[in-house]
Amino acid sequence: MGIRTRRARAHSKTHFVGFGLAGVLGFIALLCVTLALSLGAVVSTWLEDLPDYTSADAFLVAEPTRVYDADGNEIVAYYLQNRRSVTLDQVSDYVIKGTIDTEDKRFYQHNGVDPEGIARAAVGQVFGGGEQGGGSTITQQLVRWTVLSDEQFENTLRRKVREAYIAIQMEKTYTKDQILNMYLNTIFYGNGAYGIEAAAITYFNKSAADLTLNEAATLVGIPNSPTYYDPFTNYENCKNRRNLVLARMLEAGDITQEEYDATVAEEIPLNPGELTDSESAYPYFTDYVRNLLLQDFSSDTIAQGGLKVYTTLDPAKQAAAEQACAERVEASGDPDIDAALVSIDNSNGYIVAMVGGQNYGNDTEAGQSSINMATTPRQTGSSFKAVVLTAALEAGMSPTVRINCQATIQVTPTWAPSNIERANYGVITLQRATAVSSNTGYVQVAEAIGIDKVADMASRLGIDSTIEPVLSSALGTSEISPLEMAEAFSTLANGGVHRNPVAITRIEDRNGNVVYEHQDDPQEVVDSAVVEEATNILETVITEGSATNLRSYFLQNQPVAGKTGTTDNYNNLWFCGYTPQLTTAVWVGCIENGNQRVYYQGGTGRTATLPIPIWGIYMNAALEGVERAEFPTSDHEVEYEPNDSWDFIATSSSVNTEGWEEETEEETEETETPTEPVTPTEPETPPEPETPPEPETPTDPEPSDPETPPDPVNPPESETQ
């Protein structure tokens, strides 16, 4: 072989080697570029549908909505999870240092993602030593449990990339302390406890600020595996994990060797506590508030939105209302009855007290009920006559117009309403018919002005329940709630100015921003002169009518107006009354069986023995020490139609002529049982001494039901029944 041949071979060999190495390196480089570009494109798609992480709310998880009374006391919390948020200065330093030392020792150095931690975790996975910690930083963990909570169990590269990206962005927005605070309020510690404060209460029955080194290290170790390290069920596992946390704190120089040795030798001082914010001392009122919130907020927002709701409930008045209701119901001796009460501040419409029953709960066998009778409609009986009266006065009917209030009148071929116990009051004025609460008189009044005017008046006064367009509605056969009745009577107390009842004054979001604030919006719905006259007449219900025993209980120096109410079979007893300051509606009856008769100490319950005492006792306490005020007056008078211009279905027109001289009494024959509902009026109660002992139980024979009345009685007008 010649030299040229050898050179050619040598040249080809060297060039072959050179080309091969360059090609391989070039190929690898090209592959890396291609993979980088491809991965970049893939990563770009992974980041296209990220949840909103730009708001602080994105990193805040379920926070209870807290409700406060008028004095600023928390009365209930609506929550999805047992979570209690705190600030870092309300957390033990042991918790803060232990968390960082155990979960993310370079927390204050990295930018949200820790390459060193990732590498350490990878080595640990390959060579063992899993206790050296994972690769996720505290920031990444927070992102996983909040913004990416729907993906937290996805062990994919996509999730990890998204998590890392958001963590980096988060660290650009928030300080390290803010992130750590969010983390400690978010992390799950097992046994239903979310956040360090809830965990401190759950395991040690104390605040997070008061945790000892032993307790803090225990809690720091649990989130790694809340079930495996549960101190209640896996005590030794939890203890070993606690010791690891202590070792990390010792390594970091956050505790001394002496502290470490002493704490490792200790047992875990478990002392379980309970989170009870969900139980309210005023369950009926807070249920009502929750229902109001649901009109504007989703159930999710209420359960985990961290709202602060400030209400109108006056704790002193509420306590007085609950006591008055409970004591009188217990005194009745009737285990089946309950009482409801709603009290409204006339000056602003604030609901200052609400009692929906006496035994809140869901155990029906124990006599419990979650039905709020303060907002549940029931027939109102004669208390509704206050609405009819106001409508009649507005229509131009004078209080002096005379009506034949005989025992029974035949209105239709199938309906003949009667006064209670067939009392025959004879021909009396509208004012007097109101005081004695004559059914037969008020049916004629409603017929004369038109039941449509009554329904319209009810609506303007604040009653939203439907008033049926039948004459029996004038006697309170339509179902209306105590809250609505209190609202309507409060309008009268305000001289015809209506305010919607207010339970919530202000709502703040979890960041303290005001999202709702009540604005007073009074509306004049009835002429002040009409209302002044109505109030004057309703005052006579107390001074000379069916509520004369009220002053035995209400001893404050305040004017009082109101109306009693009793329905068929004495199954609903009412008293709705007002002073210049407060309006209160009281109902007594049976929650489960609305048709069941109310009894008091063995006899039939009356307004005189149940709702009137409740009203008086409560209002006496609520207005103690309050300076006397007067009802609003008008600067003009009502223009009435001539008395003889009114035609009543059972009253001779001659009684309203100028020649009429004196009232007459007529007896009527007993009629057949009416087929329409008949609502009896309240019999007048005799005056009692100013400060008597407990009112005596009526000893008269139990009255017959209105639908099967006894023979007519004809008491003189000046007497009471």
C-alpha cells in the first residue's frame, strides 16, 4: 500500500470520527432545544386556565360567617369547617419556628420554589431518608390547598408546574409573614380542625398563643399525615413525629439541648376541647338572620365567606322576652303550648327581641321544634281589628258611628258570626265596639267600607301575608306572623310612618370591607290624623276593654295602645300593643297542632292569663327607667262622613239619625252553626288591683266553642265578662 493510500485512509478515518462526534453532540443539542421548545409549549398550555390568584381571597379558605348582637357580642357562627383565624402575634413562637424548621427551613430565603429542597427530596426518594422533608415549600403547600384545591390530589407534572408558577407569583405580592399567616390558618390538623387556633382548641382546649413547646411540636407534626399522626388514635406515632419536630428545632438552634431533652421525656398532655360557635343562645333569631342572608348570598358564601354580620338584637331585652315567655308558659301547666314574641324599636324599625318558641331543636320526642313561630303565620283573631279600624277611619267612618253589636248576625245563608259567648252588646259606637271587640260589629264595618280597603290597609301597614277577600278576614281568619303584626302596629305607633323591620345593620366581608349597611327609609303610608284617632281608640282597649288587666303587669309611666285576639276554639291567643318607644306582638298556641285549644292551669287559656301578662312583664323590663313619651299627634283632623251615610247590614239606619237618644239592646235567636270560620272576640276582663299577686285562674265554667255557643247573654254595656 502506497503512501497516498495510507493518507487517504487516515484522513477518512479521522474525518469519520470528527463528523460522528459533532453529529451526536449536535443531535443532542438539537433534541434539547426541540424538547425545551416543546415542553415550553406544553407548559404554556398548562398555565392557560389557572384559577384567579391575584386576589387575597384566593388564598383564604373556608371562614365562618360571624353574627353579632347590638352590643357587639358574637351570638353565632355559620361555618363549613371548624376554623378559627388568628394573626401571627396570636400564635406561639414555638409553632412558628417549628413549622418553618420542619416544613421549609429555607422559607425566608427562596422565592416560592426551593431548588435545594427539591433536590434534597429527590435524593431522599432515591436513597431513603424520607423524613428529610418534601420538596414543596410552605408557599407551594398553601397554593395547593387553596387556589389549586381541586387539583391537590393529582400527582402530575402539570399540577406541580402550575403550583410552582403560582407560588412564585404569590411571593411577588405578599410578604413572607403574610404567607405564613395564611398557611397556619389554612392547614388541616385532623379531627375536623382547620388552622392552628382550631387545632389548639381541639387537642389542648386552649388558644394557639398559649401553646407550650410540647403542645406546639405535637401540632406541627400532625399535618404531614393527620390520620397516621392522630394523637387520639395513634399516640405513639404522634409522639415520634413530635420528637422529630423537636430535633429539627434543635438543629436550627430554635430550642436548647435542655429544652429538647426535657420535652422528649414528656408525654403529650392531651386535653380535648370543643368548638361550639355554631350553637346560638338565640337560635330562632339567628335562623331568621341566616334566612335573610340567603336572599343575597349563596349558602357557600355564608358557610365559608368570613362575613361579619351586625344585628339589632338587644341582649338585655331578648333576655327579658325569653324569661317572660318561658315563665308564663310554664305557669300555664299546659305542656303542649308555646309562646312567640317580636319587639320592634319604633324609632328605627330594629328588631330588638325575637322569641320563636321555648324548646329549640329537632328532637320531636323531647318536645323540641325548630319552627320559628315569630315568623310563622297563624290566625290573628280580633287583633286584626286594629287594621280594620284604621281602614274604616281612613274611609271616613267616625268613631261615634253606632252599630248594632247584637249576639249574632246572619251575613250569608251559611254564615252567621257571633260575639264571644253570644254576648249582646246592643247598639254601641265604633269606639266601644273596638274596646269590647265585637265580632258582629266589625263584620258590619268591614262590609260597609269594603274588604278590599281592609286588605290594602294591611299591606300598607306592613303585612305581606295574603288577606282573603272575604268578610271573615275582618275577624282575623287570615294567617299572619307575629313579626308582621309587630310591623303593622309599629306603623301605628309611628303615626302612620312605616319602616321595614330591620335585623341586620351592617355586613362586612372577610377583609373588613362594608358590603351592606342599612339606611333608614321611613315612608308615610297612612294619614297621621287617622292614625292618631286609631291609637286613641286602641288605648281604650286597655282602659276599659278586653285588656284592662294589662296594668297589673306593665307598671311603667307610658301610654299604651293595643288589641287582643282569640281564634276559634281558643287555639291562638294574641296581644299586640305599643308604647311610643316599642311595639311588641305576642302569640300563644300549639306549634305542632295548630287547632289544639290552649289551657291555663286546667281551664281554657285567655288573653288575660297568657299573652297579656307576657307582654306586660317583658315591656315592664324593657322600658324600665325610660322617660315617658307621648304618641305622635297630627296638625289636622280627620274629615268624617256623616254617621247616617253608612249602611250596616244588621243595624237600623235610624240609630245614626239626630233623633237617636240612647243605646238599645236586642236579643236574637240562636242560629245554626256557621260554616265559615268564626273568630271570637276577647271578653273584657275585670279591672284588677294595681299590684296584685298572680292573676287568678278563671273559675267560671269553660266557655263553649264559638261554633256551638250557649244561649245569648245580654250584659249591660258597663259590665265586663
